[in-house]
Amino acid sequence: MRYKLNYLIFVFILFFASVSQATEPLPSWNDTQAKQRIIQFVKKVTDKNSADYVPPEERIAAFDNDGTLWAEKPVFFQIAFAFDRIKALAPEHPEWNNQQPFKAILENDHATLEKLGQKGILEILAVTHAGMTTTDFNNIVKEWIKTAKHPQKHVPYTDLVYQPMIELLEYLRANEFVTFIVSGGGVDFMRAWTEKSYGVPPQQVVGSSAKVKFEMKDGKPILMRLPEIFFIDDKTGKPEGIHRHIGRQPIMAFGNSDGDFEMLEWTTLRSDRPSLAMIVHHDDAEREWAYDRHDPLAKLDVALDAAKKNNWTVISMKNDWKTIFAKP
């Protein structure tokens, strides 16, 4: 009898321990200040008895993408996509063998690529992102996402999404937040895969965009992508993009570089309601990469200095995250 009783107690404890573990928010986060600030903030804005209660329709959370939701080294992954497109199209353009910036891409000349500057990048994007319908571009990106692999990690790029941030997105949505991506990356590039990877549908993605033109082709309406920039969703462009696309100021914002600085300001420097801003700090060279103030790709300098003054939380990948990638 005593054996059966002890066994039942053991099963009872295991059951409730497993339930507790299953319902624990943000399981890939260490129990540090960063995790606690998120949980405490969500509790107070969702509690109808709290002075800080925010109705569901106003619970907007904005996330940068590159370096915040997935990795961004050694180059932004959309640039890697563009380089792969150049190589795929090269047989149709033999002149590229002697023409920059294409020659540098075909020869993997990294020294020259680093000197391309904005003009060279825009030329590459014009060739690889324009002259096709929006549907064709979407299909090309989807195929690339399925087949391309990171040059250093040797895994699909979507394996390099951050597990703690996936959990955060899900946690916020479970608490009736609407999660938006607000990124300097191309909006059509991201919309091809963000719903599957993050649970963020295309209509909740704000990004840089090219001009498009409506046409009728063979009796069917199409949108053609043009080799012209329409909007850059970076730095001051992020609050502008939020206003144009979302129509509400976020109460939570997450970034990782100075390109997100104005979005963090737009979210928090107001007095009429609670807000929370957080910066993902890449300080784990062992499990990912370590960089911040002097990085040429994603500098974190001004925003890092402003974090303490503005009460923004700096998330340490090294100390705050138990794991980094969704697929180790």
C-alpha cells in the first residue's frame, strides 16, 4: 500500500513539474533581468486592474529582423541572396566577367566587394530584384530560402533564427499583442518566408521597398518590380514606416543596431502609456558572433550609449539566452 502511495505521489509530482515546465514563458531565456522585465511588462499591460493596462488593439510590438530575429553575419542574408542571383544569371551575361561589381562577385573577391559602397549594392539589387513580377520574385526567394546554405554554419539560413526571439513572439501573441517586423531589409524578400519562420504574416512586415508598376499582361493584372528605390526603412525611416504601414506607435520595440535607434526612441520617449525597448547585444563569439561599436555592417554605438539613459534593456546573448539558434 505504501509503495503504491509513494508511486502515486511520484507521478503526481512529475505531472505537475512537466505542466509547470510546459507553461513557463520564454524557456530558452535565463532567469535574468531581461526575461523578468519582459514578463513583468506583459503582465501589467494585460491586467485590466492595472493602471498600466493597454487594450489589445494597442498592443503593438515591433521587431527589427537582421541581427534581432536571425543572424546577419558575414553579410546580411538578403545580400547573400543577391550574390547568388548574380551567379545564377551570369551565363546570360558574359560581359559581367569584366564588369564591376559583378566581376568581384563571380570571383569571390571580398576585398573589392567591401569597397562597393551604396552605389555598387544598389546596382546589384537593381539587377537581381527588378525586371520581374512581384509573384516571380516571391517564388525565387522561396526557392532560395529552401536550398541556400550559410557559408560558415553550413545550414539553411532559416535555421539561424533565434530561438529565444521565436519564443518571445509566441509569448506576446498569446497575450494578444500584434507582432510586426520593421526592418531595413527588403519587404518583399522578407514576406516570402517570415510567416513560416516567425508566425508573422506578410501584412505585418514593414521594410524597404522598390517601386512597382501595375500592368495588364495576357489579360491578367500584374505588378512589375522596377529598378528604383521607393522607401528605405532604416534609421529615421523606421518611425516613418511604422506610421505609414501600422498607424499606431508600438509599446514594445526590439533592435540590435544604431539603425534601430529612432524606432526605440519613437516607442519609448512618450509619457502617456507604458513602453519597453530592448537591444539584442551580440556578445557571444563562441555560439554566434561578437560585435558592436566598430562593426561596419551593424554598428551598435549610439543606441548602446542611450540604453542606460532611456531605460532600454540590453539583452546579452551570452548571459541571457540558454540557447541561440532554433536548430542547434
